Amino acid sequence: MFYKPQDGHGLPHNPFNAIVAPRPIGWISTRGALGDNLAPYSFFNAVAYTPPQVIFASTGVKPDREDSKDSFVQLRESGVFCVNLVTSALRDQMNASCANFPAGTDEFVQCGIEKAECETIICPRVAQAPAALECRVVQVVELLGEANFLVHGEVTGIHIQDACLHDGRYLPADRLSRLGYHDYAAVSDLFEMKRPD
């Protein structure tokens, strides 16, 4: 099969959603004029070591927001956000937080998620996340298409659950990832490959 995206694919579901996978899930928490917000984004990744930097993309518009989604509107107001990582133990709460709640709804409260305060930014984080990355917005890039924005953040603080540290390495029980459609995977089958000299 070959298709040009502008011509359509003719399939019942868009295959592009599942081709680039697995993708890590950035569970983005923000604080803005309407309060605290928490939502998962699977267009997310780390992009640099020094200083540590991450990106995520917000796509689409909520009916009660003018040009984007709650997370994006709030980080535009505050200039900060927190990326909470997800394990399978948090999957139901993560999934519940992606519901289309009205603007101003606190997903931490609505979905029964324990909240903690960040250290370097004024923003909440998921207390039970295996790791959380406190970030300041470096830049926002407007992408092709309506209401598609790339957020570039510098990591200013890192929280790691003690139980996820083993012999000085970050090793959570698993790492939940998005495969596309309604499909997810808990990555726990690890192996090492040393780089050639």
C-alpha cells in the first residue's frame, strides 16, 4: 500500500497514528488562571542532554478554548509545565485524565490523582509518577495545520521515586507507551547493547 496523506488512506483508522511507535507519554501538568490541569500527550520526547530539554506537541482545539487545549493555554500563561512519566500502575488514572473536561476542571481532583508541588517552578506534579520533569518554556513553534503547536522546554528540576533507582540507574517497573489507536504497551523487557568503540 502507498498513499499520499493529502489524498487519504481509505482505511477505517489513520495508520499514521500507529506507525511511529511506541511513543513515550508525557503526562503534562500545568497551572494557569483557571487552576491546575493534567493531560497526557503521546507526541512527546527528550531532545537534548545538556541542558536537558524536552518537546511535546499539542494538536487540535477544545470547544471551550479559543485556539488550543487547556495544557497549552495554561503553559502559555505561566511559562512553565511539568512532564510526569507513566507506568502501567497509573494507566487508568492517566486515561481518565484525557477526558474532555470543561476548562477549569482540575483533573487531579476529578480523577483521584495525588498532587504534589514542584520545586523550581510554580506548577503541580503527579506525586506517584516514577519521574517528573519540571520545565520552563523555551519556545513554542507553530506547526503546519490548524492548532498544532510544538512546545520546547528546558528541564529545571527532576523528581525520581526512590523505588525506581537500582544500582544508580533509573529503572521503573515498566514504562507505559502509546502504540496508536487505543493501543498501549507496558515496556518491561529490557536488554543491553553496548555501543561499538
